[in-house]
Amino acid sequence: MFKFDEQKLKDLGAIITTTEIKQQPELWAEAYEIYKENKENLDKFISNIGEKHGQFRVIFTGAGTSAYVGNSIVPYLNRKNDQKKMIIEAIATTDIVSNPYDYLKEDMPTLLVSFARSGNSPESLAALNLGKQVVKDFYHLAITCAPEGKLAQMTKNDEHNYLLLMPARSNDQGFAMTGSFSCMMLSAMLIFDNLNEDEESSYVRTIVEMGRNVIERKDEVHKYIEGDFDRVVYLGSGGLGALTQEAQLKLLELTAGKIATGYDSSMGFRHGPKSFINENTLVFVFVSNNAYTRQYDLDVLEEINADQIAKLTCAISVENEANFSGETFGFEKEYANLPDAYLAFPYIMFAQSLSLFVSVKVGNKPDTPSPTGTVNRVVKGVIIHEYEK
């Protein structure tokens, strides 16, 4: 994505992360093929739970970026699914492990959907074991990138378990989760969305096109960081609002905290968090394709822009009937009917690319951004305490 050769990227400590961001559209196509190969068995696995128990819970879980997968897609999936049969929730493994009595229900049949890059995080394994310990009728779907990981090894396909492995290259070797995040999110969307084959194919083809468009326009992304700034805010609504947490985390991780970050919903930002904005702040808003919701995203953009305090106020948006009057990283109007949950894929590629550029700008190495080594690719130092019901 940089105008550098391979050796220069290696010198910058950026070649792994650069490659892993750029290859995502290819990985999405691969993930779709893997999903199609598993679709019949996955449908049978999930439908059998409903036939046996009636209503059941689906808990999307993970830690950090893996937790944000569920946060970003639950609003959309609950609207698309019959909640009398399936209640879909997003609960981080870190919450389940520390407070199982608040989140696990003994008498409620539960399908735990684990998102994990390596599958070796202590919380992932502990959440699975707690589910087995606490819930009477417990099922597990592991969506993971590492076949050799402990989570994959613990999940053998049978009546109560299903293992879905992501494309091999999605097991990011860089510090930050990029392709692992987006591939796991796409797979979960396809599994739990009620789409016919033509719709699935169309949506995947569209996000691949939009992702490639982000790569082609890398110079436009880079221009947003040319001046001096030390704060970045991401805003959005609904599932795109949840996606802002992952967007800001990428920047926080890759700069090792040298850039202060914030995130919020478009409407919620006014209620205090807006105080974060000063003359050194870049504000990006993930604009919804939903005509009603879009109004609120545009309102906050116009308001912040009119305040004339932030260094930059920018919409990440598909061109539509109503648009922001200021700076916009825009996609063609032909994508105006794409649901927000699928817009999340090119939108997060924009945020990942921006984070990569800022990391290099502040003198960090994106592939190994933590100079102290206190933050690691797979979390260390977690003590799992024994739980007694």
C-alpha cells in the first residue's frame, strides 16, 4: 500500500501488516468458498439445536478484536432472525470468564460461537470450559484461523461441536488482527444471515470490489494524515457504531498509544465524549446506507464541521441522495443498497489502512508495535481461576 519496495517495507517493520491488509478481498472470496463447502453441515448442525430445544441462545464471543466481531453484526442479525427461535447476543470471553453467573444460564440451551485468531488465548479456552460446566444443553461453534490452536483441537465435529477453519492466510502473523477479523465476521454473517445463494454471491462480490477500491485509493487515505494531529475519533450508528471500537483499537495498537483515540455512536457522542475534540483531532464517521439512520450520521458530521474545532471531519460513505457537505471518502452510488453489516468490510479496511500509515508516521513498526513488549499478539499473564457453581 506504500510507495515502497519490499526491502523498504521490511526496514519500516511494515511488510507483514501491509500484506495482510491488502490481501483481504482475496481472503473474503476464499472464506466464501469455505462457507459454501460447509453450508449443508452447518445448517444441519444449527437447525438440529432448534429442533431439539425450541428457542436457544447464540452467544458470539471472543476477546478484544475477536469480541468486536459479534458486537458489529448482532444488531443486523437479530433483525434478520426470528428471535422466538434464536436469541443472538455478543458477550466477550473476558466477561464470561470473570462473571459467568451473570452471562451463562444453566437451563437455557446455548450455542457458543467462538471467534479466535490463534485459538490459544486463555479466555477463549476458559469460556468454552465454563459453558460446558454451567449450561445443561451446551453447543459450540469455533470459527478460528489456526488449525493447530488449542481451541481448534478442543472442537471436534460432532453433535455438540462444529469447527470452521478460516483461510490459512487469515491467521495474521502481524501484531494486529486484520484479515482474521474480517474473515471471521464474514463467515458468521453468511452462517446466520437469511440470504439465498444469489444474494450471498452478490454481497461477497460487492465487498470484494469495494475492498479493492480502498487499496487502489491508498493515496487518498494517506492524505488525511499529512498534517500534525494527535487524536482520532471514529463514529457510527448501530452495527457500524460498534465497528468504531475496532477501528480505533487498530490505531491505538499500531501506534502503541502515541495517538489518543475515541469512538462512540453518532448520537451518543454529543453527550460528553464530544469534549475530546480539539484542534489536533481527526474525526471519521462511518455513514449508514439506511436512509433513516443516515440522517443522524450526517447531522453529527455537519455539526462537528460547523464547530470548526476539529482538524478534519470526514465521512466514510456511499454516495446517496443525501451526503455530507464536507470531506468524504466516498464509494459509488451503485453500492447504496448494500446493508450496513456488509459495508463494515470496506469501512474497516479504510480504518486499518489509516492505522498502518499513522503507525509509520509516528515512528512505530506496525508488525511489532509494542516497544516494551507488554502487549503481545497472543495475550500473556492471564490467570484462570477455578469456578464452582
